[in-house]
Amino acid sequence: MNLSAAHPTNELSRFLDWPGGKGDLAPLTGPAQEGEVNFSTDLEGVVARLALSSEIANQAFRAAKATSSVLIIGEQGTGKQVLAEAVHRVSVRRNAPFIVFDASAEVDRADVELFGGQVEGGAEGSGRLEAADGGTVCIKHLCDLPRTAQARLSQFLEKGTVAGWSDGTARPLNVRVTATSRCELEPLVEAKSFREDLYYLLSVVVIHVPPLRERLGRIPAMVERLLEELCRIHHLPLVVPDQELLHWLKLYNWPGNFRQLRTCLETMVIMARGRELTLADLPSGMMAPAAAGVR
């Protein structure tokens, strides 16, 4: 399947209507060859793995065809960064870098990390934006970005240049900016903790990824695909859940969202005592349905 060409949106939606067919289950690991799409981050594959709705799939597909900023909002663990990278991987920038900056992990050095500046030893170092020239920078946990970095990012999005740290010379960069946020930004704008101009510059395309508890009906599709993927990654025989376990997985409220589901299944795949998974294979700590939030 060659995804370098544009796909009609109905080709994405064919992955969504389970059990009506999941499309070609391409390998989900291994580096992509030049000019090819790595299916671990391919848009169709990600849509299928996260069991996203056709509406979200269409939004992501249209965002991939454009060059504007994209803002992806959702709870922790819903797959926001995975979706952001998938959009990049099928865009015209797919052969250029995709670089992630975690605003929550580098609050004190946000300016230097993004825009460049003095590094250890006194030399000037380039920032993530310059490193991603021609490609995409994804700002993770956007709501934690300091105000000073917000101001400089607004200037970059408006002018397309960054100032050299030593001489202030403006350097043009061709970088698409995407961002993910675990919280809605409008209240932060109203509270004056997030710049209004930056919000509008980044929110050209806004994609909301719902928590897993709001799409429990898609759990069987996700479990099927994830088990195939995880067994392949770990070179283990394919395992399947029995009906009692599948019912339990559909009722659990998954506070950690997709990330928690994947970790749970990976543990069961590695520790499986047979080819069929049961409630006895659940990781410790997930054996008390009432306490764990099962309705």
C-alpha cells in the first residue's frame, strides 16, 4: 500500500467499521525505507490502532494534506503524539524530520531548547525548530509552555524566522508546528496564562481525541489489532481473549486510556500461559473490577 499519494477519505473509514474488515494489517515495526511510510506511524494504521471515529480520521487526513498548524487535544494516554506523527508521515514533509519538544519536561530551558541559545561551555546551540527545518516540530504538553517561549513561538509562526542568539540576525525556517495538549486552552487564555494570539495561530486545525471510556464499544477492534501487533513485536504465537475477558475489558473505564490498554495487553501477551487469554492473565492490580472502575 503506497501512502505517498493522497487517499480519499473513505479509504480511512474502511478501517473503522469493525467487524466489517480491518484492511491490510501491514507490519507495525521496523524503520521505513527511503520514500516509504513506516506503518507504525502511518495514518491509516494509527486510526485503526486507536479505533478513532471516521470524523477524527477525516480531520487528520485533511490536516495531513495541508501545511497549517495542528492542535490535538485529549487526556493523557489517548495517542495524541502518535496521531501527530502519523499526520506528518503522510504529509508532503514526510521525508523531513519530525522532532518532539516536551514543554512539561523542559520548562526552565524552553526558550533555548526550541529556539537555540547558549549551551554548556558557552557555545551557541541550535534549537528544535532549526533541527526540524523542512519538517515538523511537535510541542507536547503545550499548556505547560512558559510565557516567554509562547511569545517567541507566536513571532515565529507569524514571521517564519528565529533570531540568532549571538547577533540577533533573523534566520528563516520552514517548519510546520503541531502541538498536543491534555487540557483545553480557552480557559487558560481567559485566565491570561496562555497567549491569545498563540492560541489562534496554533488552532487552525483542532482535533479532539476522546478518552477511551467514551468509545468502549471499539475495545474489541483495538484488542484484536493490538494483540496481533504485540505478538509480532515479541515474536510470540498469536493469543486471543476469551469472551469473559473481552467483556471485562469493555467494561473497565481505562483511566490511562490507550496507553494503559496497550500496556495491559503487552503484559498478558508476555506472561500468557496458553493461546487463550482469560481473567487470570490480567496484570496484578487489575483483578478487582469494582475497585478498578468497572461498571
